[in-house]
Amino acid sequence: MPDGAPKQRLFTVFNCNPPASATSLERFEAAGGVRLPHEYREVLAHTNGGEGFIGSYYVILWKAEELVSLNKSYEVALNAPGLFLFGSDGGGDAFGFDLRAVAPPVVSVPFVGMDLGLVSVLAADMESFLEGLGSKHDSIETGRTPNQTVNRYRGMEIFEVKPLLLGGDPVDPSNKTALTREQHVQAVRYWNKIIRELRASNPPPSRV
């Protein structure tokens, strides 16, 4: 992603953090054992995480310093080995890279019920992912400006009280709550443990 205007255009209503330093990125890669895609390093050098709208899509990007700890906290290696998460849509789906591929694409996977079988490929790389989001300009939320919407739930994840995989209603407002990052981690771990146990006790039929 070239420097300058394109980044400014994509992050117009996105609350950017100060850029990540080259030192912090090197420390992350040394600690995590992960070599970040070039396009993603460029994003972190522009904004070290942040939160807001890109086009009409709400995006939460984690800081470089949080990447290793949050991937461990969400038990990504246990639930979806080979994925490396870098953020979310703030409403149930995580964004990450599929490191099983030689050229890791950007993918999404639900936090609750996280499993390699539920991975969706979003874009070939980070630049294509962000450009794709930025090309969408649907109505964000009737009666609110983007910044008002961002400020209302900044730092929070919208969470289904009863997970959709277990029959929760996706449109019932009473089935949704806003959680802090710490609360969200605990809720995701709790439900994923239950779902892993259910999957283990009811394995899919073998194919002949």
C-alpha cells in the first residue's frame, strides 16, 4: 500500500493510534515467531491498531504489542491452528491471516465456535482487504454520524449472550451485549470450551 493519500482516504473516519515503531514490530516478530506480511507492516507503521469505519464497515485493529497475547488469550492455536488474528468487526467475527498458505490471505472466523471449517477468505492480502472495505459506502447507521457510533462502543465487542451456533437469535436485541476486551476473552473461551466438548461428543459421520 503506497504511502500518503490512499491511507488517509481509507482511514478518514477511523480512530488511528500513533504509528508502531520499527523496533516494536521487530520485538513482536521475535516474540511471536511470526513474520508479518509487508502490507500489514505498512498499516501498523501508519496506525498501530485503532477502531472505526473503513468505508461502511466497522473494524477493530489490534496493536502490535497485543497481537501475541490476544492470540494466546483467544486460544487460536487450539481452536483454529494456522490462523493468526489481528482484529475484528466488533460484532462476532475475527480478522486474521491464514499462515498455512505460502502467501497468507486475510480471512474471517467467528470468535465463538472458532474452527478451521468456518474460515472465510476475504482477500488475497491486507491491501486488497482494506481497499475492499473502503469501496463500500452503504448507510452506516440511521440517525448517527460514524464518529458517534464509534464512540458509543469504543473498546467493546458486541456479543451474543446465547451463541448463534447453539440456537441464539441473531436479530433479538436482548441476545446482544457489549463486552470489554477482558470480558470478551473470557466469554469466548467459555463458549468455545463447551462447543469443543459438544463437537467431541457428536463427531461428524465418517466418509467412506
